[in-house]
Amino acid sequence: MKTALPLALAALPAFADDAALIQSRVEATAAAMRAGDLETLLSGYAPGALVVFGPGAEARGETQLAAAYTEFIALKPEITFGPHNVLTAGDLALHLGGWEMTGTGPDGTTVTDGGFSVVLMRRDPDGEWRMVIDAPYATAVE
């Protein structure tokens, strides 16, 4: 026997609002990359945040994130997102979803990339959702 409980929970406004805010944060980060706006991009991360770019390739905190993203921004990346899922529990959220990117390398060649992203977010006291752990290549594990 199937239950209507998951459908009823999905209709609750708080969950829907949080999911929309979280997806908006993810999209704003991609837009900031495309625009070359490092300050806006970094504002989406909590202090001390960790980004795992791949096995053994991590950046933690604003200084390391700025260095890592400066190179990435130079590609002028166009990022698109596939279907995603947002799970929330109080002031924590998990954003899961695929992405694809096209950019231009320093030599003018087209650069393509993509992956499956897992992002842990926390709602700050000001109500903003910020990324705490960002693993854009979550399927690339050692």
C-alpha cells in the first residue's frame, strides 16, 4: 500500500522555499563564475568552506578558494545544471545534481567538463544559505 505522506511533505511551503533558495545560491555561484565576479562567488561560501575539486585537490578557506577559482574564472565557463535534488534538515541542506561546463582555455581551445555535485549548505543567522562543503566531482573518489 502506497502512502501519500511523501507527496504531502513535498507540498509544504518551507521545504519548497528552502529548495528554491538553495538552487538559487547554486545558480548565482555559476553566474558569478561566468561573469568573473570572484567576490560574489566567494560570498556563497561559509568561512572555512572546503571545495574538493577531485582526489587530492582541495581548497579550504577564502584565500585558497580565491586562488583556485581565479584560474577557473579565466575559462569564462558556461555552466548548466541537470536535474537536482535538495534535502533539508533544519539549518543544513544537501544539494545533489549533475552539471556540464563549456569554457575557453588560455590557448583558445574549447574546454568541456562535467560531473555530479554534492554540496553541503548551512543557513546562516541572516537566513542566507552558504556552501560549507562543495564536491563538484563527487563521483571521482579515491
